[in-house]
Amino acid sequence: MKLKQVIFGWVNYFRITNMKGVMKQVDKKLRSRIRVIIWKQWKIPKKQIKSLVQLGIPEEEAKGLTYCRKGYRYIGLSKVVQRAMSNQRLKKRGVPSSLERYLKVRTAI
């Protein structure tokens, strides 16, 4: 809820400027960070594998990502996590899109 308020307030404040490209970048980084937060909430490798498999990722790919030694940024940007937690899935779960809000407010002017 707080995230939605911040994004909507920020977009409304800057709505008179031309920021479509910036909004795309903000959305991309925001979704990546949210994926990392979800990944961190799963905590242990067994839970991470189980959750990825439930989201439709083959077990071999899930194990490969879970046991890789890369950092959270790499995991948030990985194709496996992006497929598991797609933009549509995140939107369905209530993650706001700054680009959509910007385009809605921008056309209202």
C-alpha cells in the first residue's frame, strides 16, 4: 500500500514532464527489487526450489539458480526468476506500475 502511494504521488508531481523512458526504467528496477524481496522471503534453498517449481519452473533450473553463488541482484535479473514472477503475475498480486499511472495521468492533462 505504501509503495502505491509513493509511486502515485511521485508520478502526479512530475506529470507535466516528458518521462516515458524514465518510467520504463523505474518500473524495470522496481520489479527486479520486488523479485529479490520475494526471493529473500523464501530464505532456505529447499523453499526456494519448491516455490520456483510451483511457479512453473523445471526442477533442474530451480536448483541451478538456487545453488548458484551469485548475489541477489543477479538473481533478481535472472531469466528464471523473471519467468517465475512475470510482470503479469506481479501486477495481479498488486504491484503498481509507474508507467501505466504516468500514461493515465499524462493523457488526462
